Amino acid sequence: MKRSIRFFRLLLVPTFCGCLLAGCTGGSDSSSPPAEKALSGPEENAGPYGYESGILEFRVRRPHHQVDETVYFRDWGRQEARYETVRAIAEIGESTVRHQITIVNPDGVFTWQEETRTGSRSPLPPPEPYQDYEKLKERFGPEGAVGRLRSLGIELGKPEMILGFTCQVFHLKGGTFWIHRGLVLRSRIRLPSYSTSREAIRFVPDATVDSSRFRFPEGVDPESFPGLTDLLREAAADDPERTRS
């Protein structure tokens, strides 16, 4: 049915972009962000982010929806949990409010939609070239890194500040991303049939995060979640407009 297909398409929207990603509280954190610290050595930091742990809050705009999102991460970003509260902006036949939990770890991306009690799983997406900009600079040097990005259709803009943190700005066809130490603090995507924006409104680096944030509610087994490909195929098969001969 159309509603099923639309719901599973919403699950595909990155809030890691591909990214990263409900008004939830918990776990202790400081009241204000500390000054930026020097990056840790490669032996200590082997994850995608330049902080060992952290808490972020985002405001997200998607077609017909606005989202409050809280992201918790630890182990330099190798483990991440996103809690979303999704509110419908227009009357499109969906529930007014939905709650969604996404947990990212080395085993993949696992998403649980609380109201429908529907889960899905997908493989970890590869990092985008601009997210590895610091590593590109180490490998090719500043000019070589810029040239490498340009060969992929990515332009490096002037650094900008978000919440007091310095971000590298990357422009590519259909989107702009503001990245601080691997963390996308702001993104704007504009495509012919889709547009979305996501911006951090709070960031607490090196926060102590409650380990319960990285687990689904009791009784929810992520190992039983089907893959998104299977779910989309099933939803398409249930759509009479697509199965009509």
C-alpha cells in the first residue's frame, strides 16, 4: 500500500548524513560545551568522529514533516543511537506523531518504529569522501585533498562556526554539509523531488552517555529485523497500482 511504501522510504532517509540522528534525556552531561580539544592520536581514535563520546540535538525538516532528533555516540562514533520524534506538518493520512529509534554499530543500522512495532536493518553505509577530509589531508596534503574532492564533484568552502565549533563546509551537487571532526552539524539537501535540512541546536562533546541508550526497549530483538530491501519489495507487492497487470 502507498502508506507502507512511504513509511519505508522515510526509514531510508539518513539522519547520518548518513547521516546522524526525540526530545529524550538521560545520561549525565555538562551544561555547556567545553573548548575544542586537540585531536587524539590514531591509536586512541580509530572511529569516524573526533570525540570519544557525545550528545547532539537536531532540528530536522523533511517533506511534510519536522523532526526532533537526539543522537548519542560513544567509542569515537563506532556506536551511535538516534531517537526521533516525527511530527506531520500537513494532512497526508499518517499519524500525527511517530517515535523512531535507530542504533548504529559495527553490525549495521537497526531501526525500530515504536507505534507500528516495525523494525528494519541495513548494512553500514560507506563514509562520504568529505567526511574523511582530515585523513585525505594527511595522505595527500591540503592542496592534494582539495583536488581529490574536486575530482569527485565536491567543493571546499570557507570554514564556518556552528554552536561555537569550527566546521569545514562542503558543497556538492544537491547538498551542502557542515562537518566538525567527522560530525555533520548541519546539512541541506535540495533535489528536484526532495529537500531536507538538519541542524544541530546543542552539542555536548565528551559526555557520559548511559549505556541503556544503545539498547532497544525490552522485548525488541534487532536480530529479527528484516532487511529494508525485503520490506520495500513486500510493500510494493501489496500496492495494487504497482501490481496491476
